[in-house]
Amino acid sequence: MKIFSILLLTFIILFACETQSRFDADEIYTGNAVVYPLFAGTEFPFDGKVTIRERTDEFTEIDIQVKNTQGPRYFPIHLHYSSFDVSADLAAWLEPLSAATGNSKTLIKYLANESPVTYHDLIEFDGHIKIHLESGPMRDVILSYGNIGLNANKPIDREVALCTEFVPAYRQNQ
């Protein structure tokens, strides 16, 4: 009888925790979201999408999904100012894309220059996203790219511009 009571109590605790977790997950999003396409930047078909979701905790979620990736690598992702066809400054570093899953998820509240950014700021943002092959010598190889915010409807038949290097404010005078 003791074993049955312990099992029953364990089941009740686990069930109650799981129900609370599901409830919490539903409560972190406001329901506001926008999706932007990503286009292949090389001969490899690394196209996909960027979903920007508003959350209730003052963060905004940037979820990136790219098709046709594989392997153990991680690819750096940057949010840049202006359209992808303009050599523009870096606005924010995003979480790297896992080649194994083709996914990246970033919670963002501040840009690289430490200015706050909200969901509404991002959907009105004059910017674009680029997924790079690496951060080193081949950083100019853009695997995937796409405009967001104000640039979302700009034509995509232009060359992708190279990225400028971001120098944080604390390093500018060194």
C-alpha cells in the first residue's frame, strides 16, 4: 500500500508540474508574430524563414529556420541595419544557426550598441539578417539572407553586400 501511495503521489506531482509548464509556455507569447523569407546566398539551397515573436517578458524572440543544413557546424548570424544590398553596420549578434537542426533562436532586448529594442521596433526596423559561413576569413560567404521590417518588400534581385565590422563603443578609442 505504501508503494501505491508513493507512486500515486509522484504521478500527481509530475502531472501538476507538466500542466503548469504548458500553461507557462502559452503565456510567454502575446500572439503577435511576423514571418520574413530568407534566400540562399550561395549555390547551396539554404533558404528559410525568420519569425519574430512578441513575448510578455519584454524580450522579443527571433526564430530562424533554414532548410538543407546538416553536420556539426554552427553558423554566425547577424542583424544588420539597412537592406541586404547595402554594406551596413551590425545591429545585433544573434544565436548561431545549428547545421544539425537548421534552427536558431535568440531572445533580444538590446541591440549591440546597447539601445533597447522591442517587437514593434523590429517590425519597423530598417534592417536585414545574414547567416555567414564563419566568423573568420570566409565571413564574407553569406549562406542565407533576408530583409526584415521596413525592407521586407524590397526587390531581392540585387547583389548581397559584404558586412562591415562592428566595433563596440568601448573599443573605439583604443
